[in-house]
Amino acid sequence: MERNLMVAGFGGQGVMTLGKFLAEATCDSTDKNVTFFPSYGAEQRGGTANCYVVISNEKIGAPLGDVMDDLIVMNGPSLNKFLYKLKEGGTLYINSSIVTDEITREDVKVVKAPVTELALELGNAKVLNIIMLGVYVGYTRVVPADVVWNTIEHKLGKKPALLPLNKQAFELGAEQRQGGTMEFHNFDEMTAHVKGKPAKARMAVAAAGDPHTIEVTLKARAEGIVEPVLVGDKPIIDRVLAEMGETVPAADIYDVPDLTEAAAKAAALVREGKADLLMKGKLDTAVLLKAVVNKEHGLGKGGVMSHFSIFEVPGYHKLLCPVDGGMMTYPTLEQKKAIIENTVGVLHAMGYECPKVGVLACVEKVNPKMPETVEADALKQMNQRGEITGCIVEGPVSYDCAMSKEIAEFKGFDSPVSGDCDVLVAPNIHAGNIMGKLLTVTCGARLAGMMVGAKCPIVMTSRGSSAEEKYLSIVLAAAAAQKEA
């Protein structure tokens, strides 16, 4: 993953400071490679000024590029000069106090923040850059907000009188996130979002004697994602921990050697409020599911349970959720409605406000001979009548129109979800499963998944899942559980 940001404005607007604080905060909190590249015009104050920040998991070949993922413009001339650099699907952040020109591009997202006005309300126009930094971090979660503030605090340490005003400015900016635009572009942002939360979710692991499960669980603990609660054969758990040179508090290890009883105990910990989410260890899925769906002691809520998956797809501008390729075989109309509600509920818990949902078929028109199109249209009508809320549902929609605004426009298909879907609803488990494997095997996508619709998120990766998939699934479950944690 590589993210390219350009910040542009007048000299004196704190453009360089904004970029430098972001770059240093990233260095302080991650193992990513970062470059900061400043560029000045003929005059520093009142003239042009811009900088580039590149954040990458790989070595960075050049400190500035021709195409930007994000563009922050603090004045009108910068908008006119640099808008062409923003990639299709990128995000433009503008100081709407003084940038009043019409945005001529329809293929980018626009975040407007009146940072000059907000700075004046705080009594000092010089903090407008700190406000804009807060806006950017609040939207992208590219670095946890508390880490960015720690960097600012450190840099201003010799001038403690400036700290209260700058903290107020940064927090004010972070609060400017507008409804409907919250989204994660990649797993790094989702992980940073979870790390930035004040409380860690407690995760009960059923049958936790598997070294691979314990290893990934401890990694999630070390990264500040979860606090593990291990349920299983205690001597085996203790031995694995000792071999790894790790420890878990004795109060968070439950000695339950029997697999069926371990599953029931892990579910009970969630039901009793002692854990916020559940993970499958070394036991069959059927054993854990039996404990989860137990009518007397399980975690069911009386509705449909479904599989939630989320993918980081190369070439797509944000994380994508194809559902349901893991649980519901041939969902009925009402079950598809429940799948959408489960999926949207998870995204709401993660901070999304109005996810865009595409109900897939092979065509965009209703055909009575194609029940998939009829049900897709029915789900759209439910959304329009207020029976499915908190999202925008479009259907029937073909995959290409859902994923590409240009193709949709060429085919005359006008929809707010085209090229910007958060969720793709497959007609059955086969289509959902094939779509998921196509994205991972052929397209090189990364994924995370869990079961939803119960009283907590449930991480149920297969034994053949990679360590990365298991880790990201824990991050996902923690993100979904954070609202209740």
C-alpha cells in the first residue's frame, strides 16, 4: 500500500508544518516508509507553497509523484493549479472559507472544511493548518489521532503556552467529518482506527491450544487491538505461551479441555459481558456454531446470522464487502434483507454512516424470468420505503456498473452507488464465494471475515487461512465491537 498526499496553499498558511507533523507522526507510530518533500515558490509568505507526503509499506522510489491519492488545498490558486494531479476516486480536502470555485471534476470526492473561519472562531488564524490536519486524520485514519497529537505536543514542547489552543484546533478539525463520507480505503486505516480507540475489545478464544491461533492473538494484543481471553486445555496453553516467551494473566485463562465445553464457556463469557467478541480456535466450526445458536445459552438474537467479508482490492479506492459467500446458501428475499441489515449494522459500528449497497444480477433491468432481478428490485423498494434504513440500496445492478462509474454512464445506468459501492450482495452462496476467491486468487486482494448477526462478532477463519487473514479478521471484529466495548 502506498498513499500519496499533496498539501498546497499560500506561504504562511502552515502548509509545511501540516505535512511535516503528519510524516513524523507516521514515523513515530508505524514501521512504514515515509517521505516529506517541501516545495516553495519565489516568496515563502504570501507566495505559493506545497509539500508531498508519501506513506508506503514498501521502499519509496521517489519522494513525489504525478498522481495523488489525496489533495489538500488551502486556497483557490492551489485548486486550479493542482486539481489535475488528484487520481480518479481520490479525495480533495478544501479550505471552504476561501476556496469558493466550483469543483469541475466529478470523479473525485470532496471534503469541505471552513478551516479559516474555525481558526478565527478560536481567536487565532495561525491554527488553520492544525485544524485541517485534524480534518484529514479524522477522515482517513491513516494515523491514529492520539499519535498525531502526541507528535504536535512534542514539537511544541518548548512553547507550552501554545498547547491548549493547538489541541483545541486539532480536535475541532477531527470533529468535522461529514455524514455519509466515512470509509476505509485500506486495512491500514481500519487498523489505525481500532488502535485509536480508548478501550480494547476483550476476545474470548474457544479451544485456544493451537499455537497459530495464540500467536496471531498475541500479535493483536501487542498491536493494541484486543485483550485475549483464552479458553481451552490450560496445560497446553501454558506450554505454548512458555515456548513463545509470552504470558497471559491467569484470570484470563480458563481451563476447559473438552472442545464442546470450551465453545460453550467462550460463548458464556460473551453473554456475561466478560468478552466483547468470540474467536474459533482449534475446533470444528460446527462445534462452535452449536454453542452460538443454543437457544438457552447461546448468542443468537432471534434473527439471521450471516457471513461478513471485507476486501482490500487493488485498483478499487476503498474496502469492499461482498456478501454472503460463507453461510447463507440460497437466501430468500427476507434473508437477503437480513444480510443487508447485518452488513450495514457492522459498517455503522465501524463508523460508516450511509453505506452504498449494490444488489448484484447479470443485468440492470427487472426481468420476471430472472428472480434475482425481481428480488434485487424489491430490496431497493424496501430501502426507498424505509424498511431497510441507514444505507442506499441499488438493484438490480451488474458487477461492472456497480464497480465502475464510467461503465455505468456508458450504459446509461444512473445510480449514486455506481463506482462507489461499499457492499455487493450476491444472489447466492456460489456467486458470493466465487466472487471472493476471484478477488483474492486472481486479483491479489487481501481479506478479513467474520460471522455477524449474533450478540457479538465471531471470528471463524478456517484452519487453512493465512496468519494475515486471521489477524485482519481480529482487527475487523474489534472494529465492529468497539461501539459496544
